[in-house]
Amino acid sequence: MNGITAWMEKYLVPVAAKIGSQKHLVALRDSFIGMLPATLAGALAAMISAIVTTFPSAIQQMMLGATAFSKLAPEKVWTLANTPIIGDLNNISALVNQGTLTVIGLIFAFSWGYNLARAYGVNDLAGGIVSVATLFAGLPNQMGKFTAALGTGKAGVAATDKLNGVLGDQGLAAWKPLFASAHLDAGAYFTVIIMGALAVIIYAKLMLADITIKMPE
């Protein structure tokens, strides 16, 4: 046993220490550590929401059986979401989840850029901003479709005729970029690690090169 321990200390520990001191991995570790408050808050909110909405109905299903439970009317299903105080707590939990786990990829983008810039010894706040900007630059844009009722009867016909006249005279041009929140959750980790690292490293190299641009007097 002592021989195995000595062999590991001689060959494996130095390699592990060298890997553990690699500045990119240290920055990645510190990024996840810095996210812990948001991660824990989101996890607590998700747990509260699960207890309020699904736990009572799960107990009811165990008591009645799956077949009888499936025949229950929606208002007969046990839930705490409609209880005044607990229902408000559930709504608060949803808001906390919306500000933490739903956008955890965005939070990680800033933390990753911040710590990576600090590892290179450049402005860490600017590094976080560069990483966040890189995340948004890589998000797929979605065209937004908006509809509005024109009314019914004579009012609807008149509104439609007026709209057709405006479109015939002036045309229509509209574009509204939309970003799905699904691209800002934990699924963005891998993309942020690669794209954010490239952007922040380029920024750090340019800053360390001390490139100056002289404006004409």
C-alpha cells in the first residue's frame, strides 16, 4: 500500500498539480464557483415549485392508483398552488427561477470572461462584457410574428380596406430580432466556453501587446 502511495506521489501528483494550476482551467473553476449563489437560489426555487405543484398530486396518485387518478377532474387533483400564501410563494419561486436557471448560460458567460481576463492580467470587467457580447453574437435570430385583430362586421371590413390601402401605397417592412431563452440556459455552456475563450483571449493578447491608435490632432 505504501508503495502504491509513493508511486502516485511521484508520478501522478506532479501531473495533477500541473493540470490544476493551468490558468484556463483555474479560470473555468473560478467561474463555476462564482455562479454558486445563482445556482443554489435557482435550485431552491425549483425545489419549492416542485413541492407546491407536483408533490401533493404524486401522493394522491399513490393513494388512488394511476387508473383512478387519471379519471379525476382537474379541480379534484391535489395542489398547493392555489393556497393563498403558498401560491404566492410558488409565484416568487418562478420569478427566482426565471432570473437564475433560465439565464444561467448568460451568467456563466460573464463569469467565464471575467475570470479568464483576470487570469491574463487584463481588465476583468471588460473581459466579462466581451464574453457576454460573444454569446449574443452567436445566438440565432428569429423573426417575430405579431398579429392583431381587425374587428368584425363593418368595422373589420373598413379596417381591412384601410390597411390594404396603406400597404398598397407604402408597402411594409418590419424586422424584430428575437432570442429564445432556451439558448441562454445551461445548454449554452459548451458554446460559451469555446467562443468566449477565443474572444477574451484575443482581447487579452491585444491589450498585452499595448497597441495604441494615435488620433490626428
